[in-house]
Amino acid sequence: MLLLQPPEVRDLDVFTRMAERWRRKGRRSAWADANRGGAPVDSFLEGPVFDAAGNLYVTDIPWGRVFRIDPAGEWDLVSEFDGEPNGMKFADERTLIITDYKNGLMALDVVSGALKPYLERRNSERFRGVNDLVFDSRGNLYFTDQGQSGMHEPAGRVYRLTPEGRLDLLLNNVPSPNGVVLSPDERVLFVAATRGNCVWRAPLMPDGSVTKVGQFFTSYGPSGPDGLAMDEAGRLLVANPGLGYVWVLNHRAEPVVVLRSTEGMSLTNLAFGGPLRTVLYCTESTTGTILRTTLDVPGMKAHAGRVAQAPGA
């Protein structure tokens, strides 16, 4: 890669760490057996998203937990269940839609802690293992179905669920589809292809189909792009575990800023917060740490869904 101008390099700061009382030390989980080589993990953080009051919600995949972190950095357990929750987005002010690897899409009431299925399967077939999601301004929900796909089996899928409950299959050949985000004009869908070590660019046509899907950005290292975010200038932010970086990419996919983890090498996901949405928060999954930094451009405002009940599909 030829860069005409080297990117700015900046270290992320620690915002808060998971307290010892929440850590499941010395215990194995089915998720870690499959995804972490059987090593015991006390937590694995993902899915950061903010509510209107400025609280940060994160998931803990192997132990089926959702936490709320207040602006002072204090943690509170919202829900614990038999699942492997990953990405989250608010459908309304109190309902989180969760991509759960074991259960499909779930709906969590963050006030009561009540959890219920939202979309468990398609045409009676279970998903491979859903991973991340994003709403557009019309209430369409885009989500990735990653499973254990990779370069050996590039069969990961990307779906769109409409407010009417129709489920469209947009892509079915992605090597490990992970994070997903829309361009500011919502005409392009970006998908992190983790095992392909790249980010795909999928133009969205007026009829809802995709065409001329291509590779937008190529990374390197042992683990490729994971969570994605977009700022108001149209810059794509890419969390890259394996490197411990967040790439901030311009419209030509050139890194203009590189944010480095100061706690571990597994930055899994990211979300904009703060009163002006200029503070970027990142989950460092293996250390149970939330990192952050302030950027000069606000992140895109998150859209909510429009489906109050679990749709049929």
C-alpha cells in the first residue's frame, strides 16, 4: 500500500475496566473451546451501543451477559441468559436488538431485563451464527450471519429485515461477515470480512438489491476487521483485532488516523458517544477494558428500528 501522507497515530485511553467480581476466572466455556483454542476466558466484550442518557451497553459473549456502564464508568448487569450475545442496537428507547450466536436475533428490555426471541430462524432454518447489525433511517435492519465461515468456506451471509417483516438475503459468499455499517447517504453497505482480512463495499440499488460488490479495504495480520463505525464526514472506522488498531479511513480507503490499543491486541468493536458524539469508545475484548479517545468529527447518529413485535419469516 502506497500512502502519500502517513496517518496520524494516536493511543487510546482507558475509560473503565470490568471489576473482578464480574470476571469468570478459571472457567471454560463452549464458546471459548471453539473460538479461543479452549483457553479459559473471564470475559470477551463486544457490541458497544449508547442509550439516550449516555449509558454504554456491552455484551460478554461466552457468559451470555449484557452490561450497562454509566458515564462515570460503573458497571451494572442488565441480563444473563443461555446465549452468546454479540452486536446490539436500540429498536426503541428501551429495547435492544441483539445478534446472538446461539439464538438468532433477540430483544432485550433494558429496564426490566426481560428477554425474548425476535427472529430465531428463516424459513424454519437456523442461522449459521449472527454477529452484528445496523438500522437505516427507514427502519430496515441489516445483519451479518457469520457462523464459522472463512476462506475455507466463504459462505457467510448478510440479511436485510424490513419493517414489514420481509427477510432479504443480500450476500451469501462472505468469508466471515462481521461488523456492518451504512454510508451517510445509505447508498452503500460496508461489511467486515474478518477471515478475508478486508472490508467489502456493497452498493444498494433502489430496488433493494446489491450490485458490483467489491473489496474496499485490505488489512493484514492474524485477525481481520471486526466492528465498523461511520462518522459524519463519511470516514469508515474499522476495529482490527489481531493488530489492536482502529483504522480511520477516508473515502479512498486510505488510513488517515490509526488508533492503538494500550491494553491488549483484540479491539473488537466501537461506538461513538459523548454529548457531541465525538468520543469513540472501543471494546478490548480479552482484557475486559473499554478504551476511548476524542475525535474531531462526530459519529453518525444511530437510527432505531420500527418493528415492535418479532416478525415472522
